[in-house]
Amino acid sequence: MAPRSRRHVLPGFRLSLGLTWAYVGLLVLIPLSSLFLKTFSLTWPQFWETVTAPRALAAYKLSFSASLAAALANVVFGLLVAWVLVRYRFPGRSLVESLVDLPFALPTAVAGLTLTTLFSSKGWYGQYLEAWGLKVAYTSVGVAVALTFIGLPFVVRTVQPVLEDIDVDVEEAAATLGATPWQTFTRVLFPAIVPALLSGFTLAFARALGEYGSVVFISGNMPLRTEIVPLLIVTKLEQYDYAGATAIAVVMLLASFLLLLAVNLLQRWSHRRLEARSRA
């Protein structure tokens, strides 16, 4: 008797793969190809002069350092927020859940204006911070604050489902075996959520690198000081320097790809290590 062919709810592999490549090609591959093609209109000396100009180097430094600082801050406090939302029931919990998702729904320009108003010299926060000698608005600190604001939901929503899947009985079993709360967290819970933390860090970092709307107001946009790479690209586009804009965009694209590749490899290694420990 001939075996019955397996029926699929969705279209077959070839059709699905073809639609996938077509969709990805239209939305990703063709735009990125045009980016590289426009950059190739520059000679190598012109390209190198454009991407290594002092203004561009200062923008790279600010964008990557502020994005890294914001992503690391969100890893710490995003884990704390996710832990509180999963492990505790308290009045106003639904409100906190909604506030976590607010950066997703809020237009970035509105977020930038709000943060600038709060952290300006006469703002609710800024007037007290400046009394202590800490200026936030129109500095690199303000850029990091804005990037932290827009990146928090990525960490919380990535870690929260993992924490929900971890049974409380695991903590109780560790306590029964004599583990302290710190040992339970570092040796039992933390290894299980490391892959999710790395995913949240990657998403927050990638989102911060390309952020424009929430930063353009609070940064002050001072060249060589508080100018981010997306703003520099927009500035070159406004000056009709399309090749220069795409050259800087290519540098950011390649650097971001390498960094994200490194994080993904680290995440895969951490996941395999966790699986090996669970099997042992």
C-alpha cells in the first residue's frame, strides 16, 4: 500500500520559500542593494574621506556608545521590571504593563519633546539635576536617556515569557537543597534567562542605533559633540550629498551587522551550554 502524502495547512515548501524570498527581497535585499550601488559611485579615496571625517567619527562614537549604554541599562532594569510583573501581584500592575508598552505606541518625536521638556534646565527633572551639576538635555547623557526610553520594552517583553515559564517549584527545590537566594538566582534562574536577555539586548541595541525622532530634540544636534549618525545622514541628504549619506549608512550597516552577529553567536553558545547542563 502506497504511503499517504502528508497534507499541509499552509502552502508547500517551494511555494512558501518562493513567497518568502520575494517578500524579503522586495523589503530588504533590493533597498540594501541600492544603498551599496549608490555608494559605489564614489571612488575609494572619496569613500574613505567621507566615512573617516572628524564629524563622522564623532557621530559613530556617540551613536554606538550611547546605544550600548542604553541597552546595558535596559538589560538590568528590564530584567527587574519583568521580574516584578511576573512574580508579584499588586495594585496598579495593569497600569505598569501598559506603561512598559508606551514607547511602542508613542510617536518618537513626541517622546523626544517630552524628554527635552523634562530634562531641560527648567524642567521637572532638569532643574534639580543641574543643581547637582548634572546636565542632561543637549548632552550625550540626554541621548542615552532617550535611547533607554525607547529600548526598555524590547528587554521586558523578551524576558517576561521566559520568567513565566520557570516554575516557582524550581526555586523552592533549590532552597530545600540549601541554596541561598543569591545562589538560586545566579545558578538556577539566571542561566535560564541569559538567552532571552541577550535577545532583548540585541533588539534594544539595534533599535537604538537607528533611532532619530526621540534623539533629535534632546541631543541639541551639535556637530562633533551631540550629533548622532542618523542625523548626519539626514543632513547630507538635505545637502544633496546622496553618495556621502549612503557611504555613512553602509558603514553603520556593516558595523551593526558584525556586532549583532557576535551577539547572536554568543546567544547560541549560551543556549547550547544551557541545553548541555539540562541534559547532564
